[in-house]
Amino acid sequence: MSKTITIDPVTRIEGHAKITLQLDDQGEVSEAYFHVTQFRGFEKFCVGRPYYEMPYLMERICGICPVSHLLASAKACDALLAMKVPRAAGKLRRILNLAQLIQSHSLSFFYLSSPDFLLGMDADPKDRNLFGVMRKNPELGRGGIRLRQFGQQVIETLAGKRIHPAWVVPGGVNEPLGVEKRDKILAQIPEVIAIAQKALAWFKIEFENFREEIRTFANFPSLFMGLVTVDERAGYYEGKIRFTDSLGNIVADKLEAADYQEYLGEAVEPFTFMKFPYYMPLGYPDGMYRVGPLARLNLVDNCGTPLAQQEWVEFRALERNAVHSSFHYHYARLIEILFALEHIEEYLLDPIITQSHARYSASLNNLEGVGCCEAPRGTLIHHYRVDEQGLITWANLIIATGHNNLAMNRGILQAARHFVRSEKLTEGMLNRVEAVIRAFDPCLSCSTHADGHMPLWIRLVSPEGKLLDEIRRKP
Amino acid sequence: MKRLLVLACGNSLRGDDGVALHIASCLRNGLCDPETQIHSDQQWAPELAEPISQADLVIFLDASANVVPGEIACQLLRPASNLPASFTHQTSPASLLALAGELFGAQPRRAYLLTIGGDSFDLVEGLSEPVRQAIPQAIERIKALLSGVD
């Protein structure tokens, strides 16, 4: 008799979800489903609004990564105006994007996931939180807080506020960077680089204790996708789309993000509001691919900044070809923090960064525009159509977490098959299934454009559909 | 000199939820000692633990759905003994006090949570009449707390 397990809510993720595990007659997990049951409809309610409102409407999708939506949306508006932005503005936008990557990755790694690494997957959930981390390793806790604080301070220094800033505008940014503000950021960089390096040194030892999780947390061959620049670096703000396979071979390269509909399909499933993007030439679901930190480090042969490059070389030596285990999203996040800190310093040291001309203006020149950048969780695409008056007639957003949907579902199945061994769920079992999702750092409010009130729920269901056991968690 | 910190929290797009931000703006514009640090945020997050640890007195300022519209409530805060499992979006004032002590080894001598009862938390900008009327009294109360009179 088959059974179903439900985990509800999934904890320590951005947003809320539930998981259903289907057991077969032998009591083995046969299917796993990651349900996102919330819906907001940003693509619908923006219809009729003027295009220049879009960056500020769209960044309200999320309180963690609003800058990504702000940038992708502003880039889509740049395309509607058929314009490039001033060089200084382009660099300032890049700094803003990297600052957000730092604060978001710090939240994911230190606040949400480090309790698992430091206290163990089987630790009492009462202790398995940031407070527990502070008690066991206060230096790590302080470092995580400082890194997130730095990312937020850079956003505030450039854009005026930490969450939902309105500084990025179609055509550039609405205020240049002064020397005093530049120097204030620069002065902090050596300290935060040292923190990132310490965290990396700690984690490279610590993850050796998680061999079983590394082996079973969404560890399978897949495609990887992301933006790559002309000089073959991961392109966080600009570049063209590249797909590589699990052997590291380039499957498709130099694809225009604006042509995404030619190579990305979006499937829907009845059990979730989150769509399932796939690489169209391989069909659904064989066209599964992963995006985000792991993908970005797998796509390129050069990280691009001195300290991060050293770490990247070690990272890529984990496996002969691409790094397959999604557990290593965590490791990749730390390397990206280091890269972002070094890269921000490079941009700030460029004399052009304080140039006063930071915005061009133009009238509407196109009726359709696509904007793309790398959000902390992966490639983000905003696509708008407008009428002659510049009012939005149609919008489509493809969100980083959505790209990973197929891989997350398959990853849950892999981990559940390994860890769920009976009809009765244990806390450690539950936490490991959740931790697979946590490794991807999904942002469900973004990916469903939904309002984030869904808790995690794991259900154990028999082949006949009878509910055998369930665990619910309040968010 | 005493280090004073006011932490206002709210969302100005949700009606009366923005009252703390409004009061913070008034305080910033000359209604309190310029040395007083004033932060306005949409949520209280662990990053505030560091400035809290460096302050002698902290006032957390927020709207409340649990008291009569326009009513001002003020409570002395103690550090939380337990923290929630997740810190994704917001941390309670008591948790922040605890974090300040755990992480940075110091806590303010006194911390208060001052709330103003809200009438409407709908998707509107602007404050309801009872809340607007309560603002001068709330500011006076904050000034008294900051000066150590209250």
C-alpha cells in the first residue's frame, strides 16, 4: 500500500512551500512534489501602467532581492527607449547588483543555512537558528551580520534606502556617486574581504562533515545556465546566455536574453503555481537546467578577481567536470561574496565612477523590451510590451527560482529516497529534505510573485491516496 | 554623553502602519537632539544588533493592531530568552536585545517598545484621524523617554 508524507511549511526559505512525498507498495519514496501554492499576479496588475513606473512596481515583488527586479525592469525600460546608459551609471548599477548579491547570499548562508552546518542536521530545532550559531561560533555569526550589513549599507549609500530604492531609472541612475560616499564604501572593503575569507576557510573544513548530504542533495547531471560576458566571466549585470552540460561542454552560447522564448519553454503542473522553465531543444522535462551561484561558477573558466579566482580553482577541483551537488550552492555563495567585494572595489577605484553624468533621457522608441541580469539566485528576465502611449499591455517575468524548479523537485526526490526510510518522519529526516530546497535558496515570493504566506508541509501518502503521516511547521 | 537610538518600523503604503516612520521623520527634523540616532526600516533585522549594543537607551517604535486606534502604549523591554528559528524577514525587539548581548557583549541600559494603535492597515498612503491626532502626544512621550524624565 503506498503512502504520502507532507512537510508543511518548509522552513528557513524566502516564502513558504510544502512538500509531498509519495511512497510505493514497498514503502520506498516513488515521487516528490514541491508545492508553491501562492499567487500574486504582478504580470497582470501592471497592465495599463506607464512603462516608467515598472521598476518601482516590480521591485515590490520582493523585500530581499528588490534590486534585481529594479535592474532587470530598468533594463527592459532602457530597451523600450532603445538607449544605452552613461558609463558611470552602468558601473553604479553593477555595484548595486553586487551589493545585493552580498546581502542576499549572507542572509542565505549565515542566517538560514549555517545553523545546519554548525549545529548539525539533527540538532534540536529550538537551537538550530541564528541564536544557536551565535552561541557556538560568535565570530561566524558576527561576520555574517557584518557582511549583510555591508551589502545593505552600499545599497543605502548609493540608492538612498536599503529596501525598495528608487535610484535606478530608465536611462541610468538619478544621482551620481560623490567622492565622499565612494571613499566611505572603499574604506570598509578590506575588513569585509577578511570576513569572507575567514568564512570560506571555515566552511571548506566544515563541509567535509556533510559527505552524505553532498552525495544526495540534488546531486545529478543537468544543464547549467547563466549570463557570460565577452571576456568569459560570469556576467552579473550584462552578457549573453550560455548553457553548459554536466561535463562542462558548452551546449549553447551567446544567446540573446531578449530571444529567451526561442530556447526557454515554460511548463505548468497542477500541483504548484510555480512554472517549470526548461531548455526547449531538449524538451520537458529533459531540458532541466540549474541557475544561480553553482551554475555561474560552472559556466566559466575564469572567476575574474584575484582572491575569488583562487577559491574558484579549488571549487572546480571538487569534481572533474562541472560541480554537480546542489549542496555546493552554499560554497559557491561564499565565493561569490568574495568576488563581489573585490569587484565592487575595482569599480570604485575606476575614476569614471564619480562622473556627474549618470542619466540619459529619450522617448519611447520600441514597443517591446527585455531586461536581464543575474539575481542572487540566478538569471532574471523581465519582458514588457507597451502601446504607443507607453502603457504596459503585457508582461512576462522569468525568475531565478523558477529556473531551478525542475531541479528542486528532482533534488527532493533524490534526498527523500535516501533519507526517508519509514512511514514515520523524524525531525532530522524532515530537515534534510528541507535543506535540499534551502541549498537552492529559493525565493518563492519572487517566483510566484506571491505574497509569502504559505507554510511548509510534508505529507506521506499511500498509493491509494490515504494520508499516513504529515508534519506541519509554522513559518 | 548618553547614546540614544530610535528604531522606527513600518510601511507607509499600508495606512497607519507608517505612523512610526512619520514620527521618526518628525524627530529627525528638529524635534529631538541631533545626536540621537534614528533608523527607519520596513522591518527589524539582525543587522540592528550592533547599533543596539552600542546604545544606552533604545526606543523601538511601531504601529499596533492590538490596541485602540490612537492609543499609545509603552513597555519596558527585556531581552528574549529564546529566539525564533527563522530570521528571514523580521526580528522582534526582545530578540534584537538578546542578539546584541550574545553577539556584541553589550545591551542598552534601557529599552522600550512604544506603539501607536492603528485604525486602518489597508493599501493606502496616509494616516487615519485618530492616529494623526496621537502623533504629538507620542512625540512628547518619546522626548520624555529620551531625556530620562519618563
